[in-house]
Amino acid sequence: MTMQATPKEPFTAAELIALEDEYGAQNYHPLDVVISRGQGIWVWDVDGNKYMDCLSAYSAVNQGHCHPKIVDALIAQARKLTLTSRAFRNDQLGLFYKEVCALTNSHMVLPMNSGAEAVETVIKAVRKWGYANKGVPPNKAEIIVASNNFHGRTITIVGFSSEEQYQSGFGPFTPGFRMIPFGDPEALEAAFNENTVAVLFEPIQGEGGIIIPPAGYLPRMRQLCDEHRAVLVLDEIQTGLGRTGKFFAEEHEGIVADITLIGKALSGGVYPISAVLSNKEVLGVFKPGDHGSTYGGNPLACAVARVALRVLVEEGMVDNAARLGPYFMEQLRSIGSPHVKEVRGRGLMIGVELHPDAGGARRFCEALMKRGILCKETHEHIIRFAPPLVITKDEVDWALEQIGPVLSMA
């Protein structure tokens, strides 16, 4: 293989986009902005233009871009030790376990690298628990999931998606999942049977369009899991760690899941890490050799995550989301655009659903980019606003000054 010479830097945005298009797989449709630097809620492109990030890397940078304390932790640990694999112990893992459990009232932690890996881990755990503890016949375990869900991109996970594109051309899929409508308590109750080992839900569907279940739905889910001796698993990879104005979204309904999945903001967007938070009964089914990951629980990730969690709490970011989220939504509703069907959300996790005749959310996102705001469309007609949790009221007001004219455009 012959290495080709790379053009001399600096590159223009057009040149960098052309390189992506020529050499990269075409499995994304990004806005044509090429970001080169970030700080707090702001990012800059290669041409020096400044933008407010209202996506936060799908809530991975809740603490803001390049938070100095998190970056310092990354650099300090990278100079000492980055990886041992789990063949040996490291001096960050136990401290990470203790601090996460104390913060989240968990009994046991299993760290992985990505959200999808955390979901795959919990699927294995609840199945093994069902066979070992509940007496489900071998290979008969069922997990209840919701339509319109998004839990990741692996073959098993897309196999229980209701989104046609996520499945098209990728079968056959893993059996053992029973899908029901999201937010329907009668359908939920009817889905349980003697082989049900778990319910796996997002407390708020993020990729699905910021869909919030009706009041009382999550408590009913908790009750049914208790009655049928099933494990309640909440995927808080996007909703957790302060995004909704509570540390976990489950707190809005006053429930506690048996297993909670976290990721994304667990490192403040600085390094990949996810975690399965559980009681000892479920994660305790794993024995040496049952599950693992070369990078899972590495010292670099653990050191970064410890600081990322600390600043999230100590700097009041969760409270900031609780305070500014309702204000942001109220002001969005007051714009009174004829294109807007509904504004909904919790904390700083906000969806603006447009009427089908508005011409699709993409054109509004492109127009917002030209006014210095970066956001993302989802499900064609929904604009998602989810800025880092360090945003101030003045910055929200600035954003609203840009959003108003765009939502009202012809």
C-alpha cells in the first residue's frame, strides 16, 4: 500500500468536506460546517466563524466543550497510564466505582466504552439473570422494548428497532424482544409473561423526537416489573447526567430502576466511556470470563469520568438545566410560528415539532447554521435543541433572537 501525500495545511472547509466525501463512508448527512475548536457552549469552524452548539454531541458534552478540569484530568492521566486491559487492576477503577455508586445509589458498576456496548451488556446480564434466578427455560427469555426506540446501532439492537432504515438490509436479527407502543400502559401490562426478564426503555425518547411518556407511566412500569419479577432497565445514556434538570430522568417520576445505563456525558465528551449501574442481584450473575472489554474500565477513561461527574455536580449544571429549560421552552412557544406544531421537552432536552407542510426540519437547521446556531433535525419534522448545561440566560436569549426569525420564515 502506497501512502499518498496529504495537501499542505491549512485546509479550507470546502477541501475538508471534499476529503470526507471522497474517502469516508457515506453513512452520515452532516451540516456543511467544519468545526475545528470548541469551548463551553461555543464552537468555531476552520474559517473562524463562531456557533452556539445546540446539540452537545447528542448530550455527550453536557459539561461544555473542552471543560478545563476534565481536559487537565485527561492530560495528567495520559502521562501516567492509559491502558492495562482488565487482565490487571489499575489505580483509577476502584475509585471510579466507589464515586459513581455513591453519587447514583448503585450497588455495582460495569464500565464499557460506548452506549451500544452498555445496552448489549445489559441484554446479556438480564437474560443470564432470568435463567439463573427466575427459572426461565433456556433460550426463552424475552425483553419488552418500545416502538420508536433508539438504543444503538449493533445488529442485536437494530433488530428490535421500529425504524425501517435501521433494519433494512441487515437481517437476520436476534430474537427475544417484544415491542409495544411507547407510553401505552395497557399494552405494557399485556406484554408481560412468564418468560419476561426485563423491560428496556428510554425514560424520554431522544432520537425518537423528544417523546415524553404520560404522567404515571414510569411508576406503572416499575409496579409491573415488581409484580412479574422482571428487571426494569432505563437507558439514560442521553437523558441522564443532568440533561433533563434532574441527575436522572427517572427522578421526575420518583422511581428507581434496577439497572440504569449511562454514557455520553459520563466523560464530558472527552473520552469514550459508558457504564451499567445495577443492583448486585443482576450484575452479580457475571462470573470471570462471562463478559469483558479490552478498553472497558481503562484508567484514562475512569480518571476522566471521575472529574466529569464532579464538575457536573459541583458547578451546578443540573440545577441550571432545571432553571433554564422551562424558560427556553416558554420563549420558544411564544414565538408563535405557524410552522410549529408543538414545543416539548424536559430541562435542556427540547424538541420543536413542525407541521408536515413546513418543508422539513432540515431547512430550518441549515438556516439556523447561517445565524450561528448548530442543531439537528430528527424524524424529518423535529428540531432538537440541547445546548451544553453551562449555558447562561443571556446566551439563551441570544439563541432565541436567532431562532425566532428562522421559525417564522416562509
